[in-house]
Amino acid sequence: MERLPGWLRQHLAAVRAVVVLTLILGAVYPLAVTGIAQALFNGQANGSMIERGGKPVGSAIIGQNFTDADGNAVGKYFQSRPSAAGDGYDMLSTAASNLGPEDVLDVLPVPGAKDDEGNPDEGRQSLLTQVCARSKEIGEREGVSGARPFCTPGGVGAVLKVFPAVGLPARAVSVNEACPATPFVTEYQGIKVECGKPGEDYSAGRTVPVRGGVTHIRVPADAVTASGSGLDPHISVAYAELQAPRVAKARGIGEDRVRTLIAEHTDGRGLGFMGEPAVDVLELNLALDQG
């Protein structure tokens, strides 16, 4: 039998290697790993699902929202922390917002303008304004002050643009408060503060965040910032304690009972020393529903 040419033998060897490796790495290995996971870690391998009445109600390791059809917080439930994963706790879009502490300037929406897809211009909220708006909303919901440093009473970032950038100011603009809003401060170094005009370029000005006189913050940091993954199922004990009076009132039960359940569903520090104690929101809400 005539030997095959060298180049053809090389190609056939390459094809055999691809087939063998595909079977091993693409079929045998995944099936083996999946089988071991299902046999030894069935619950974790299937998403650590929590069931009630034979139906899944959520995951022990993935957060979720407790809101109505309009996106409003349901009063009888503890609320989770914000999520930057997709539309919220989307496992296919797990991520942080990637906005840092220097993201303090909003892009004001221009009335009548449209984006590239033909939708009304909604502008862009800075991280600071997102935090301010969330703090204001939570404060109103929980019946406490939502004030925090560098936030206006209206719930946007308290930031001025000062012109010229160097030397004595000749103009000051509250860039996150769109006209005809009244600026959160009337003057800056003797100069009257203007409201921000949508579409105007203020990039040449000096950015001046204004801390204000807030010394006591009632709304915890985890209530107004998203976790790195956007999937965190826990909140801080402080945030849970803040929500306890509202939940107790909505359910018609004593606050002592609610605080007892908070303590029962608080996880300790990792390995006894890492991180802070945290409350599992889903399990706490399920315990409340069970009475």
C-alpha cells in the first residue's frame, strides 16, 4: 500500500488531535465535573435556591428587589442595597458601575433633545448625585434625615463650577441643578451662584464640591451604593435596623419582634474576623412572611 504524503499525514494527525481533545475537554471533562458537583454540592451547583411551598422564591447568594410593578419599595419588606448589574441583580450582567469618587458632575438633560436612538435626552447622573438621590429617597421612606455631605437638599450633588479656574471668581454655577432651580447656595466668595443651563459647556471652570454642614449621617453607605458584583444578597445591620420601624408598622407587629428576626438572620464575620456582620434580606423577609 502506497504511503500517504507527509503533508497529508500531518493534517490527519491534527484532525485526530482536535477530535480527541474535543471529546475529552468538551464532553468528558464537563460531564465529570457536573456529575461530581451534582452529587456532592447539589444545592450550590443549582444556584443555592430557596423554596417555599415547592416553588423557588430566590437564591441565598443572589440579591433581589422587593418592589411593586411600578418599581416602588413594598413597605412590609426589608429593601436590598442598590444594584448596578443590568436592571438590577442581573446575573448575566454582573458588574459594578465603575464610577469613582471623582464622578461628581451630572450631564443635564436638554429639553426637547433626543439621543442617537430617538429617545428623549435623559442626561447622566454622576455617582455623587446617585448617592444623594438614593439617600434622600430612603430618608423619606424611613422617616429620617437623608442629608449627607456634598448633597443638596433636593438630592443632587452640591457642586459648583467656578470661573475663572485660577484667581478671584467672576462666575459660579451650580452645575447639577438645572434652571430654573434655585441654587443650594446663593453666593460663593461674594459672587451670586447661577443655576445650570442644560447643554452649556462648563468644562473650563474649576470644580468645587461643597461639603455643607451635615455632621450626622442617618442613611448607611451600603443603602446608597451598589456592591462590586451587583448581586450582594446582604445589607448591613445598620441598614436593617433603620428599616425595622417601617416594616413593623406595615405588618402591625412589634419592633422588638422585627429586631429579633434581624438578629436571627445576621451572618457573622467571615472566618470570625473578615468583614462585618450582614443581614440576609431574602431570608429575613421570608421569616417575616411566616409570622
